[in-house]
Amino acid sequence: MNARDRARLEELLVDRATQGLDGVAAEELRALLVASSRIDDDGFDLAAAAVELAMLGELEEMPPSVRNRLRLRGREWVRSMPNRDA
């Protein structure tokens, strides 16, 4: 893979992490990853998420009613999952 293709690969990874890719760009990224024998890791995505979290500032605590509904739905979801011990 030449330097131009490597630069384009990194550009697409950054774009995916920061704004998402349309179908054409996603296919180009897939092809460049294959051509480079590079594993599609989440490094750029994780870095972008860390920056977003750092910029959020102080977060408000979740209201108890919302937290309780989430817990209830989480328990319902877990019960709906197939038994993995079987």
C-alpha cells in the first residue's frame, strides 16, 4: 500500500469516527482495509468518543424514575435472552 492510500485510509477512519460514512465511502474504507491487510480496529472511534466525553463537562444525575425504568427493562431483556448455560 502506498503512502497516498494509507493517508486516504486514515482519512476515512477519522471521517467514520467523527461524522459517519455513506455507502460509497464505507465500501472504499473496506477495500482499503483489505488491501492494507490492516485489522479494522476501533481506535479512531474510541478516541473520538473519549474527546466527546471529555468535552461534555459536568453531567447531571439521571432522574430516579428513568433509572428505575432502565433497570426494569434491563432485567426484562436479560430474562428474554436464551440460557447460555444450556
